Amino acid sequence: PPAPHAAPAVAGTVLAVDDEPEDATGRPAVRIAPPPFEGSVLPAADVAASVPAPDEVDDDDVIPPADDELDRPVPPVVVPRMAPLRGGVQRYGEAVVRQMLGANYVRDEPYEPPTRFN
């Protein structure tokens, strides 16, 4: 009977396990020679262009020449501050806007947040 701690037998091929991989020696790779070169290289004078040169040159394809002078940074624009009105910065809250517009308080409206199905 097999040992209780042994792995069950697997049908098919059994793979060998190398207990000490550093002892394994690798086979030198077999060098394969490249295929022999066929044909010859034509001189540049004998080669004809496969695509004719365009008659017009597109401006997008032309790289502009580099500027000799470096771009200087643009000086910041200084805007004069507005003079404060009536002795201070004017900031209005909702209550002040209501008062300036002459609005009268009627009632509080309950807020109902929208639901997923509305």
C-alpha cells in the first residue's frame, strides 16, 4: 500500500524532479548559420524613387528654423486696484441682497433632496 503522505499517482507521464538544480549542466546552444545572402545591393544612382516627390510643399511638413534670439519672458501685466467703495470691500450676503432688492420674507421652503428614482 502507498504511504499515507505520498501524493496520489497521476495517470500519464511522470516528470523527473531535480533535487539540486545547481548540479544540472546546461547544453551549449547549437549555433545555426544565417541563410546565405541572395542578391546584391544596387548603387544609389541605379535606384529610382518609388513615390514621386510632391509638387507643392505643405507648410505643416516644414520645420521652421530655430530662432537665434531666445524668447524672453513676458513681463507681468500690472492692473491697478479698484478703490474701495464706501470705505471697505463690498461683499453682500443673501440677507443684504434681499434687503437691497426690497424682498419680503414669506416662509421657509423645506428642502427635499432628489432621490434616485425622481
